[in-house]
Amino acid sequence: MLKKLLLSASVTAAATLLSAGPVFAACATDSLPGSLEGPGGYPERALTMIVPYGPAGGSGQVAQAMAEAVTELTKVSINRDHKPGGSGTVGMTAYMAAPADGYSVLEHIDDASSAHALDSGRPNPADDLIPLVTSQITFSQIYIRTEEDRFTDWDSFVEWVKAQGGKASIANVSKEGSMERVTMRFITDATGMEIQQISFDKGAPRYGALAGGQVDALFEQPGDVRNFLDAGKFKPILTILKESPSAFADVPNLTDAGLDFEPLLRFRGFYVHKDAPAERVEWLKWAFQKAYCEPSYQAYNESKFMTLIDSYRDTAGSQELITSTIGQYRDVYKAMGLEVK
């Protein structure tokens, strides 16, 4: 069945391993040297980080946090260049057209993997790029307004949606075949809900649509809406994991809701072009992997619920994650009847 074609049990189990505490006792890159001289005086000027999404969403936030951590570690400035549009394709196209000199890096998410899975002519993040680090792996939830009185929890939400005759709505990303859209397809198929998915490429308008009552619900990751959760404006009604992390112990998970599919995860990381000079690539790997363990970045990840599951992958681990994800998405897309090129 289609739902069985999501991430394999071994990949999912590794990716969703719950940590025992809010921060790892020993950070993943503690064994790396505290400093590393760049080759031939590199970098002699600021780096540029292309971010294919707006500054307010999860990608913009992680780009800022990682850029600041790398600068704290190396004293090298990083200028962020946001190029939203096309669910990441605008930024990816811009990055692939930039000089492969090691002075520009790319932030991207699992959308790059799913895009390649659907169309092999698009860049493969594991082959056409070199992953420097995967610094966030997280799960998704469905949110409603805390003050909502038409429904108050997952069961009443499902019941209400079914009674609306297709007029209920949820804010989501725009790209068909994305992690969010595929997951919602599984949820609606399993529950019999019919719900309009209102598309937003940028995070702020997506969150604002729920806050302002333009939509009935929101599909998002908890760290991206932490401010709304802390302010008591949003509340999660479904955690898209098979087991609930401690921070959301009272929120129903897939098992509680009777939804039998393997959850797809959001992952964010940083890349450099495969044709960049090898010695510069090695320095960038060190800088971004070591920056993951900078106190400022660890505090940022903790503040965004990114320490609830293991969020770190080095270059080899990132390539393994990306390659597995591409294969699983291809199987899912074929089963959905989408044209896979």
C-alpha cells in the first residue's frame, strides 16, 4: 500500500530517535579541532549564503543561527541572500549558477531531495552538491488557534472538517509532492477528510493566515511556530510521529489517532557546489560541522525543539539520509500516480 512506501523503518527509527535530555551531554563534533587554518589564506572575504526561502520561516531562522555560529567560530562574515519562490527551486537555480569557488554556500531543506526524486534533471543534493552538515531534523504537527471553539482537539477537528463539505482549509506549502503535501495526503486518505490546502511559500504569511482566521488549521514544524506556542496563540492537536516526545506528551500522535504510516521528517542543512576547490570544501565542512556545537547554535536548536530528536548528520550521514529519502519519495510518487522523470 502507498502508506508503506514512506521512509523505511530503519531510516525512520534512526532519524526519530528521541534524546534522553534537552541537549546532548557531549556534542556531535567535540572531537574536531577548535580551529583550522584555511588553505592559502582562504577565506579572504565574506561568504555568501543563498537561502531559498524567506527570512521569517524555519529556513531563514536556521540560516541566521548557523551563519552567526560560523562567524563566532571563524570570525568570517556570512552574508545571507534570500531567494524565495518555487518551494526552493528559485534559490537552488541561483546557487547552481553562482561561481563554484567556495565563497558561496547553500541552505536547503528536504524539498531539494523530493524535487530530484520527482525530476532527476534537478540537482541531486547528495551528488551535485556536497553536504557540509545537516543541522536540523524535526517532525511536523497540525495546529489550531488556542481560542478556537468550533473544535478543540484532533477528534473534534476531524469531525468538524468532515461536516464542512470540502470548505475547511489548512495553510501549507505550495509544492505538490513536498513532505507536507504527501503527509496531508496520507492523513486525508486515512481519515476521509476533505480539506482545502491553502498554499504559502513564505512562513510569516502562512502563520498569519491561521492567527488571523483566514484558515482553519496549519501544517508546520513546532520550532517554526515556537513564538505562537509560547504566546498561547496556537496549540498542536496532532504530532506526526508514532511516539510523542516529552515536550508534547499530551498531544495525540499518529498511533493515538489510529494513523498507520511512517512519518516523513523535515531536515535542513548546508551545502557547497561539488566543483568547489577540495581544500576549501574541507575547511567549510569543518567550519559548519564545528559551528553546530557552538553554544549559540545549540541554544538556538533547543529553543526550537530541535533537541527532541537527533538533528545532526555529517557529510557522509547527510548523503546517506538524502539518498534514502530520494529513493523512498520516488516509490511514493509512483504509487501516487505522479510522473517521475
